[in-house]
Amino acid sequence: MDTMEQRRNRIVEFVNERSSITFADLKEAFPEVSDMTLRTDLKVLDSEAKIIRVHGGAKAVTTVLGNDDRLALREVRNIEKKETIVTKAMSLVKPDTTIFLDSGSTTTMLARALPDQPMMIFTASLTVAMELSRLEQADVFVIGGRLNRNSRSMYGQAAIEQLARVRFDRAFIGVTGYDDRGFNCGHAEENALKRYVVSHTENNVLLMDSSKVGKSSTFTFATPDQVDIVISDDDLPDSFLAMCERESIEVL
């Protein structure tokens, strides 16, 4: 039997596959679940911005917003792979160090899993900051700047200037894609922040599931020689693994 979280993830996948569903569709897809429970699930998922409740059913976020890469939708893609990445990343988070957590769904999951221990954590992500607010021993620094409403993060020159006197022991950075130019993202000013962090970090860790390989986006923020570790699932193509071996990039 599915747990509540598994059932809700299945509901999100069901809505995304069909773009729009009626409540009758949902009852047919989940006959073992009561009407009251399904209505509660829709209410919760709507409050988490994973679906959009409408009269008589629900719609996918993309159908309503017309934007396939909003954080709310990315949070429900490749969940099992992201959980694998987070589990591996946890082994690299050490007490009494200074780290940077990038914006994104995977780094938000990592922030949610971090143990409460003495360390300094910097982030420009509002969702990461919310997850870190539970920590009592860590010093958390939230970088200000201009708000990107899609990724719920801050960016711009003001954000970069706040990091002028900071150097990180380790940075955990999200990736939109990897192509023959390097590791990329699709937002110019968020790219500038990533580039700055990469150049001011002792050990750069990129978090990317295997679907990102071969995916091109507009701006390159790091070349392979700037990357120390790539954390991914177990489905990376051989060509990418060979590149990592040539560039002495550790793959977890």
C-alpha cells in the first residue's frame, strides 16, 4: 500500500500526464482511496503549488501557467533520482565548514535533510532558507537581491556583492544541463551568481540527475576543469563518465 506521500506524488504525475482531470477521473484512478482523502490530497497539493485545483477537478501547473520549468513543477520530476542524489550529498556535509546551497528543487530537498550541526550556510534560495530555518546550531545567511519568482531565489549584482568577502569550503550547485560547452543554466543573472560561487569555492559539487546530460541551455556557468564532484543517479551515460574520468571529476 502506498504511503500518503507516495499517493500524492502519484496524483501529481497523473494530473501532469493528462494536463487536466475531473474528480471522477481521480476516483477511477485511485478506487481504493476515499472521496474525503482524495479531496484532502488535492487541497494539500494545491497549497504546495504542485497542481492547480479547479471546480470539479484539477489541472497541471503547466496548463495554467504555461511555463514548464517553474520550481513547483520541477519539485515533482524525477523524485526518486533526486532522493538518491540527496542521500549521496549528505556524506559531503561536514560540521564546522562554510557551504553554499544553490537554488533548485534538489538543493531544497538537501536542505530539508541536513542535520543540525555547527556550520555556516549561505544561500540565495528562499525555499532552501525556509528549510534551514529549523536548524539551531548552524549560522544561516540569506543573500538578498532581485527576486526570481519562478525559482524563488535572489539574483543580481547586489547578491554577488554580498559574497565579496566570503570563500566557501564546498558549494552544492544545481544544473539545468550539460553539453559540450560545460554545465549550464537558462537565466543570465543566476548564471552570473553560479559563476561567482564556483570561482570562490574550494570544492565544487554539482547536483544533477542523468536526464540533464546532453541538455543545452543558454548560459554556461562552469567548465569541467572547475568541477570537483558530480552527484547523480546511477544512469549517467558512458560518454559523460569518460569525460569525468579525463577531467578527474569524482562521480558519486
